[in-house]
Amino acid sequence: MRAFNKNRISDLGFDSDDGLGRVSLSGGEVEQLLASLRYTDPQSHRAVCAAVRQVGAAAVPALARALRSPVLAIRQSAARLLGQISPADVAIEDLTRAMDDSDWLVRMWSADALARIGPTARDAVPALRRAAEDTDHHVRISAALAIQGILRR
């Protein structure tokens, strides 16, 4: 496993070999990338998120685990990235649990990710219904849209 320098995220040095712009990293390397988010400036943060997006579906298990991180920036990024990577079906249980996170961004992005998963996320509807009563209006809107998207498809 490669060691990533927390101060030089832009020097990751990974290869995109599949011709589709996808990056081949192991689950442990994805977790290291996500862990580096606690140290990064906004530009490096964007670079890390872009790298994880390029890994694609192979990053989903590590992102699902990252939803339980004690570091807020990691949980926020994991929830957002799960909504951008398909298929994220294996993360439904973790995203549903994240609907109870203390941070409104984690709850909002988790609802968005569940909406993108669609009908397969039907088991998340009770948590989304609770979130539709959230104190934050962004979470309420995302939860309502997720319910609508999951049940209408």
C-alpha cells in the first residue's frame, strides 16, 4: 500500500490505466485518501474527491465505512461521493444510518445518495420520513425528494 503525504495530496502518483479515466486503487488506498481529508486545504480536498470519484464503484465499500468516521469532513465527503458514484446499492444500510448523523450536510447528502439509488433503497424510506421532519430545511427537502424518487420509480 502506498503512503500518501498529507501535505502533498496533489502528488498522489496513481495511474489511470483502463482508458476510461478510472483509477485503480485498493480499498485501503481509498481509505487512506479519505483519511487525508482531515488535513487538506480546499484545493487538495477537491483533488482527493476527484480521485475517489475516478475509482468508481470499487470505492463504495470504503465510502460506506467512512460514513462512520469521527471526522466530520470525511463523513460529509463520503455521503456526497456516494451520491455521485454508481452503483452505491451496497451502501444503503450505511446511508440509512447516516440519516441520523449530527451534521445536516451528512444527512442531506445521504438522502440525495439514497434518492439516486432509487427503488432498491426502499428500506430507507422510514428514516427518510423521519428526516422529512428535520430541523434543517435542506435535509427536509432532500428527504422528501428522496422518498418521492424511491417510491415513484
